[in-house]
Amino acid sequence: MSEHTTTGMVTVTIDDVTASVPKGTLVIEAARQLGVMIPHFCYHPKLAPDANCRMCLVEIEKMPRLQTSCSTQVTEGMVVRSSVPTVKQARKSVLDFILANHPLDCPVCDQGGRCDLQDFSHEYTASGTKFVELKRVFQKEYFSPVIETQMNRCVQCLRCVRYCDEVMDVRALAPAGRGTLTKIKSFGVHELDCEFCGGCVQICPVGAITSRLSMYEFRPWMLKRTESTCGYCGDGCQMTFQAKDNDLIEVNSTLGVGRNNGDLCSRGYFGYHANVHEDRLQSPMIRCDGELVEVPWEEALAVVAEKLTAIKSANGADAIGGLIASRCTNEDLYLFQKFMRVVIGTNQLDSSARYGHMNGIHALQRVQGTHRWSMSFDDLLSANAILTVGTNLTETNPITALKVKEAVKRRGAELITVEALEPAIGTISNIALLSTHHLPLAPDQFASGTIGLLKAVIQENLVDAELVAHAKDYIDAIKKQVDAISWTDIEARTGLTAEIFQDSAKVFTRAERAVILVGQGVLRSQGGYGMTLNLMDLLVLTGKLNRIGCGLAPLAEENNDQGSVEMGAVSELLPGGKDCRSREAQQSLEAAWGCSLPSGEEGTLMDMLGKAKRGILKAMIIVGENPIGSLPPDSGIEDAIGKLEFLVCQELFLTDTAKRADVIFPACSYAEKDGTFTSTEGHTQAVRKAIEPLGESRPDWEILSALSVMMDHPLEYESVKAIGKEMRDLMPGTRTLGPSPLPPRPCLDTLTQYLQEGYQDTLATRYCLPGMKATHTFVLNVGQSIFHSGKFSTRAKGLIQIQSQGVLSMHPEDAERLGLACGDGVCLENQLGQVKTTVKLSDRIPCGVLFFPEHFDQDIQRLFAVSVDNDTHVPYFKCAHVEVSKAS
Amino acid sequence: MAKYEKILLKNMEQPGYTGSLKEYEQTGGYQAFRKVCEGMAPSDIIETVKLSGLRGRGGAGFPTGVKWSFIPKDHPGPKYLCCNADESEPGTFKDRQLMERDPHQVLEGMAITCYTIGAETAYIYIRGEFWLGAKVLDQAIAEAKKAGYLGSNVLGTGKTINIFVHRGAGAYICGEETALLESLEGKRGKPRFKPPFPATHGLYQKPTVVNNVETLANIPHILNKGAAWFAAIGAPPKGTGTRIFCLSGHIKRPGNYEVPMGVTFREMIYEIGGGMRSDKPLKAFIPGGASAPFLTPEHLDVKMDFESLAMAGSMLGSGGITVMEEGTSMVWAALRLMEFFYHESCGKCTPCREGSSWLVQTLQRISRREGRMSDLDLLLDLCKSIEGRTVCAFGEAEVSPIVSTMRHWRSEYEELIREAEAAHPVKQEIPVLSQI
């Protein structure tokens, strides 16, 4: 209801100012545009009007009694008065009413100093209240580990309840009781159990709902604000760090700022403490007699420079490899790859984008010749149909999920969800509940689901007529492939009949604007590259690839996966996403850098580990990445790292990998440095220093720069801005802060090439159904929890209070069959080993599937085999087939 | 008593009448519905109801035909009829009798209304405490379904009409039409702000008519006997038809009485009701349920129709007349009602939520003889700040006992306060800065 129809303008006069505003604008919004601030509590631009606080009453000519400006739309010639005595008296009386029961405990209220009630009271009720009766007092009740409620302060505007319902689609909160005895409560007799997005805290106009993480720690005017970008997922939310005494006190977000437009998720809102955790490494360390000892920077740098130079001269530059985390800033990533390519002189380098994002990038490059989405976040909102495949969107990319929720709930988009999810109502939102077509699948069968959709497109003659005229061979080739696959085989793997695929395919094809979101379930799973290419085929076949508002969007799990790609921090790509084998790209880069590029072969993560195992790779520089923590033992990671002659880590914490290092450089977190992150849609946004670096920690780029100087190949920059300038000169369009750039259009030459022959070589492997698990086994899937991101977030005290350990989720029907109850010990077993863990029941996951959050227990990793993609070299290790038994 | 012809209570006053379908049919029941189903155009039905001058019997008195005409005719998708049987207004008990004793009369009215507005589904939102009414209605619905008056293909017209009984959970506010719809949807019973009105955005945001039980019960009779017949009864042109009044309080013969609109209160209380219980003089009466302002013996000759009562400063409301004899404390009476309104304020909007608690506490204090003269102006100030500033009409209702008793019997308040001031003399007030 809050969308404004822009068909036509109307003239409105508010407090003697006349202006034209779009028809349908609410009076309160029109007033704001005219510079008239109408006080309010319950109104919020994100929410449908509720008109309950009665604070925004105004006088409107030709209307009886005062009207609520938050629920009245302007009409032609409307005359509104907001500062006449009757209106002022009404506001004063509403405040009198609110203050009657409000405790006036401002001195101990965390909202004090930024409270709407304080501000309006100051403006309208200069004298005291006439209320002499007893104030209503609620007993203090424990609400949740991270959210505090003080219901005596509540003004019953219900913004929190409405936000939780309308925006988040969670419905964890409700008013309970009647009249003045109404309280905001969570459902059930237990403490609050929800997504913990913090939205209720942020949207509360008073101090009724506050964060326990910063309780009593500050007064708002003591806080130093720093606008920055969230460092958890690829959504790239804009947020504000609030710091005091070089400590992070809280995080806020602002309506109208960034793609998140004031929304955050639990990681963004309650996860900031990971940056300032007490275990942060604060000085450089080198290994002496097997022990890590603290040394001055000069000494640590000298040891590394000397050792790397020695290895390089003895074994060649390709004996040294580099690995960087996609959590680093673009400047760090850029300098890292330049360091590896120029100072070391090798192409043996990779980033954590390799874990999955590269599959999406390669598919985009192959079919449409871009290394970014050819659509934007806004296209999600205006889509007529959205297809999500293996995204588990609400948990992995919560803000992207909000856009999908808005598209469906407010704009009537049709949603097709191909997910390892059941549409169960639960404590967190469930995208399957919003979908018009839901295709629940086991996480190892997304390929079958994708092929089912393609088969339906071909079979139902939904192929774009123009394509039929131009690319008959391509269509025939795909037709041949899907014809060879029977519906029976698809049904055996998916449990879904041809009908739902046909219906979904029709909905998708019919949509004027159709968007495909591809998540970790595809990108990080066996055959992820092939599946993504197949989904690109779906766009091509339905004639949507080159249509405005349509596109395929691989969703990045880490905040700067996209930046890693664009900065060239992966072996096969040079800065700007250029092919490192392209002579043209090499020459232009050599000209810019004034040196020659390495001629050795590329080495991705898995290549490097293989070479390390064989003793060919002697040394590694690992920046912020923890491969021992990420990869399962089956990868031989321990062996590979153990065989290295020399390991340097730049780290925040003493991770499993850093523990093996010969030298550790203490890096600082993104809250302590300037730079940029590139969001999953390709928007480069500023990261700003909120606090000074802890201890002696330094930004990663500074460390690499210092090392380059020590290695007689100086890459010196005055500041992070100087790197930014070099990047911008090299890659036009990078680091342009401000509004996001227009998404690139698909390159038609690349598409033509793909339709002629590009599709051929992988066709047979990707149009092929995955194997089926034995009936008595389960598909065990490790993936992301809504409350965590990688291992980093497990250092955030707020998030740990919400979720402190991993337990295995199982569908209640499976549990019943196995005689398991919530909290029982279970034993998981396959050919790789046996692991014990605890089970919890969840009707959110399909029968026959087990889910374990990837952030915790390393032990479970033993059950996973690693396979490497032939084309993209992405290691797959997220799914395993296991037998389950009750632990004795 | 035979002075006035009864319409709605006529059947049930026959000895031995049980309200079964058979008996109802014998008295001419479902003839109107048959007539309608024989092919009457909905627009003709609406026109007839409009011409009859029938106005809503729930309290607000909105013309029924006009309300029906607001339903968009070409709306794709479902439309709904909701029968408001929440009857939560204190002193009102007419709908209960209509539902318990002659359920088919209500069902026939509903069936005709569904036919007219094009609704396939209708709900009876019945007050939770009316368990008998709910049971009787359920049985009657089953009977009517069996006889082909309800269900699919009603009377061979191909139309579907299903009626469901939904029991409320005990909130006064759920008698307010939008709160009723919220509650019916399974949400918290809280009023919606209007516009949009239920006619376009009602139950599940679909076009919906909400009518009171008594209103719907009138429909078959209007269609049977014609608009002109109905329009001639009572106090035309604005108060047509009969009205069931619920007499209670200090009266000899409390109960439901159906009389034409426009009868005077004097006749109602002294002739029909048999006069005051203890033969003490009448002191005050509430003419239309607890939300209607109190009236005094001076108003005995006011006619019981919408316009006359509005001119007398009160309202016809739900038809609940509560009579109070000489010796009743008006502060107590106002407090008693105020306690009710405080308990029932849903809490959605600020003035009503906070105001009701403030008013009740102040009244309790005055009544405990702890009041101060300044409290009286404060009470009126508060009432003024509530009235017209709330989401629904509850705001007007809750202030009416205080405003009207203060208008007519302010001295009783002052008396209690004088006693309080004598017992606890006012101390020197600390001067406020601005007054020095």
C-alpha cells in the first residue's frame, strides 16, 4: 500500500506551501517533501500505514475532524494544516496520553538522546503532565540473549510487529494482552527465537526494544559514526559502525542508504564483535624451535623476504603460491595478485572465490561474455517471475531474500523455488512458503531439477521463436540430450512429476521479466558449473538472456567474492576479469605495470595443493584464508600444508592454518581499514576505518607492500586511495562509489559463439542426471546457517549467543523411523569414516536429507570426499551420502 | 401489548413455536428467498431495500440498501457477507433471542443478501458466550442445507451459498465491523483504519457486507410485503420499520419488546415496561446501549428513532434501554461503564488505550472520595482529546458516560469531591515557574 502510483501529479498545499506531488502520496510523505516534519511514531515508509499512534493528526480542509496524515493520500487541491492550534493541541494530548504510562527512565535508557518520544516531548509538552494516577508497571521479563525489552517504555506503535511480519516475513512478535496491558511478546512460553535481524531494535522509536550487546555502554553523542559496508555475505549491505574508545559499540543501518535500505540480518546487526575479539593477533610472530614467538615487524618481514627470495632463486617463482580470502578489500586483493604476479612472478594464486563463485563467473563469461550479473537488485524487485535454485536464500543472502519477499508480497511476482527446503512454518522465514511453484529437492539433485525445467521447456514448445530461427543446431542438440532423459528417471530422483516442471517452465517463460538466482547449493555442489550453464541455457532457450530486466545471478557467499574476480585475484583472470592467456590483456597490463607478466602455468587452489603434496610447491602466502578449516581431510590439505617448506599467513586469528605457519603477520579487520568491497551484483562500495588497528596489526595491502620493498621489487602506495587510483585507471568503472553502475549487457558476439559451438564440449556431461543415493542412506549437506558466515562469525559474541554450536537437522519423520528424538546422539557413517553428533528435528528440510552448519564441528568434514571440476577447478565437498544410526 | 403488529418476534411468540425449519416454512418462511431465486435481479432487491428505508440495527444506523450498493458488481473473485452477531453492547440482548428462537428468519435474510451481493460464503460471527445460539444456528444451517436453501445449487439456481458460524472469543471490540473481520481472519481483533471500507476491502481484502442480525432478519419481510409496507411503519421517512428494544435496569418488566420506531420513551418505560421497579421516580436512562449518552426524565417524550434521539444529544444505538431510578449514584454508574470500556479498549490507538486507563483511575479516585475539583475539568479535557481522535467509534462510546453524566449531574461529582476535600484539605501547591 505504500507504493506510490506515479500516474499523474496532484497539487497540494501544506502549511501554506503549494507543490505538486505524485498522486497517491501519503500526506505525511508529501509534507516531508515540502519540508514539513509531521511527528509520528507508528508510521514508517517501509510499512503499510496502521494509523494507531494518532500523533500525525492534521487538519485537512473539507474533512470532518482531524485526519491521520500517515494514512491519508493527497488529492487534487487538498489543503493541509499541520501547525494550527487544534493540531498542536491534539499532538500535545497524544503525548500526554503516552507519557501517562511511560516511565520517564531516560537516564538509564539506551535510546535516550535519540528517542522520538524525547524529541517530540521537548517540542510539544514543555510543562509537566497532569497525570497523577498510578503508572502501569510491567514486571521485567527475560526476552532473548541479544534483544532486551522494556515494555514500560513501549508506545504500542507496533512497528516492530509489523516489520517482523511485512518486511521479514518472520512473524516472531505479536502484541499480547489488551488496552494498556498490551505487551510485545514472542510466541510461545520460551524466549524469543527468530532470525534476529535486529529490525525490531532499529525500528523502535523509543527504548522499548534495545540491543543487549551494547546495553548501558554509551550515550548516543559519545559514539563516532563510520559509514561502511558489511563484511559477511555478498549482499553488500551499507551500515554504520558506532565506535567509542576504539571499540565497536553497535551497528546501525539507515533507511534509504544502500541496497539494504535500512535492513540488516543477524550477522550484520549482531556480528560486529568478531572484528574486535580478544583473540585477535596483535603482533607478528615467527616460528623458533617449533614455537611461535612474537617479534618486531622488521624482523618478521626480513625473514619472509629472505626466505621467499631464496626459494624463488633455488626453485623458481612457481615454487611459491598465494591464496587470499575474499573477505579482503579490493585494494588488498589487487595488491595481492600484483605481488604474486610481479614480485614473486607466478600465476600460482587463488582466492576463496574458487570455492564456488568461480562456477557462476565462468558460466556468465562463457555464455554472455560478462563477469558480472547482467541485471541488478532493482530488477529483482520488478521481476514478474523469479526462479531460485539451491539458494537457501533467507539464510545465505538474507537481504537478497528481502527483495524476493518484497517482489512476491508487494508486487505479485511469481516465485519458483528449487530448493532443499520444505514449506514449513518455523522460527525463521521460509522462502518456500512464498513460492507459487515449489520444487523441493535433495541437495544432490539440483541438476535433475534443472534438467526437468529444461526438458519441460523443450517439450512444451516454449522455446523462443527468434532463437528457433537462428540457432537450430543448438536447440536440437539440447533437445537430443533432454529427450534421452525420461520423466521417470527425473521423478525417481526428484520425487516430482512432469506436471510441476511444466507448470513452472510455463510461468517462467510467460514472464516479461524473469530472473534466476543461483545459490551455493548449485555453485558449490558437484557439477555446479554444468548446472549453472544449464540454467543459462534456460534463459537462452526462453529468449530472456538479452532481455532487459532478465538475467542469471550467482549469489556470492563471501562479501568480496565478486571483488576477487574483478581484481584478478584468481589464477586464470587478470584484473578486470580478463583472461590471463589473452595476449592483448597481458600486453595492456604489462604496459600499465611496466614489467612483464609471469609466463608459467596457472595454479588454482587445488593445483597448488597437489603440487605442494608432490613437493613442487615449496612456499605459500596465505592471506586471511584458512584452507585447513575449509577443506575436508579427504583433500589431503594437512599433508599439502605440512609438506611446505615455508608458510606465511596474514591473519586476524590463530586459525588451524595459521597454527602451521612459519611466520604470521597480524592483519587488521575491515573495521580498521579503508578500501572497497564489490557486492555480488558488482557494486563497488566504500569500507571505512571505524577504529584504529588493534595492537600492531596492519591492513593486508600494507603488509604486502612492505614485503615487496624488502624483496627489492617495491609496490609502494601512499595510501589505499593511491591503489584505488591505479585500479581505476586500469579498470574503468571500478571503485566508482555512489549509485551502483548499470549492469553490463550480454556480449552478443560471445552469445553467438556459444550458440554456434561454445555449448558443445560440455553438453554431454552437464545434461546427465546425477546418481541416486542408496535408499537407506541420507544426503548429508553442510551449508550456511542464517546466524553465521564462514568461521569468522563464530568469534562474534552476539552470534555465538544465538547459535553456539552445530547440530544435525533431520526431518521428524526420518527421526521417528530411526527412533530418534531431539537432542539424541547419532552416528553418521560412510566409507570415509564415522562421526558422532547430536540431532535436532526440523520440518524445514526434506525427508532423506541431513543438514549440518559448516561453521562449527570440523570432525564432520571427515565424511566428505573432494572432487574437482574439470573446467573451473572448483573443489566440491558439500554433499555426502551417509548411513545414520542412533549412537549408543 | 397487541397495540403494535410484530414482525420479527411474531413467530416465536406463538405458543409452542420451536423455530424448526418446518414451523418456519409454515409461517411463510423462505417464501421471500424462493421469490428472489425465481429470478429477481440483485439491483431490484437493492432498490427495494433502499426504498424500504431499512437502516442498520447494530448501532450506527447506516442505510442497508446503500451499504449493499457499494459492493462492486463486477469484482472477480469472492465476496463475503458477515452477520455481526457479536452483540457485545452492555444492555443489549435482542440478537440473541432472534438467533436462539427463530434462526431461519436470520438465515433467510442472509441467503437473500448473499444472492443480492453475489457472495458464496457468509459467516455468522457470534458472541462466544452465545453457545446455545451457535448450536441452534448450526442445526438450522444443516436443516436449510438439506432442504436446498443453502449449499450448492440453492433452489436450483446454480448458485452456491454456504453459511458458517464462527464463535468469538470474548472481546467487545469484535462487534466493531473491521475488528470483527480481523478476528474472523484469525488475527487479533483490532479495528482497521478506514478507508478503505469493508465494501471494497473487507474479509481477506475482498468486498464484504457486514450486517447486524436484526437487520438481516428484516430482509425476508421486506421482500415479502414490499418496500412500501415497511416504509409506512414507524417514523418515516428516516426511521422505518420496527425495532426490538431491550429493557433492563430498575424496571418492572425487563425484556425484549418490538415496537415501531418513533414510540416515546415514556410509553416504552411506563406502559410497555410496566414502570419503575420500586415505583421510585425515574432518574436516568441510557437509550441505546452503553455507548449512548445518558438521558434524563426530561427526555421521556423523545421519540425512539434515529433523528429524534440525535437531536436530544444521544443515539438510538443498539436499542438497549437501561433504566435507573432515583437514588442511583451517577458517578457510580459512569464508573461502572468506564470500567467496562477500560477493560475492553483493544489498545490499538493511543487516545483510547491510555485515555481509558486514565479516565477510569481518576473516576475511581473521585468515587473513593480522593478527588479534587480540578479533576472534573481534567476529565472533560481528556474526553475531548479522545473523542474523534481514535481509529474506531469506541473513542466516542467510552467518553459518553462521563460526558453525559457530567452534563446532567455534575453536582454529584462535586459532592463527592467536597467530601474528599473536607477529609483531606488541599495543601499549599508549589507554584509553577510560569505563575510566579
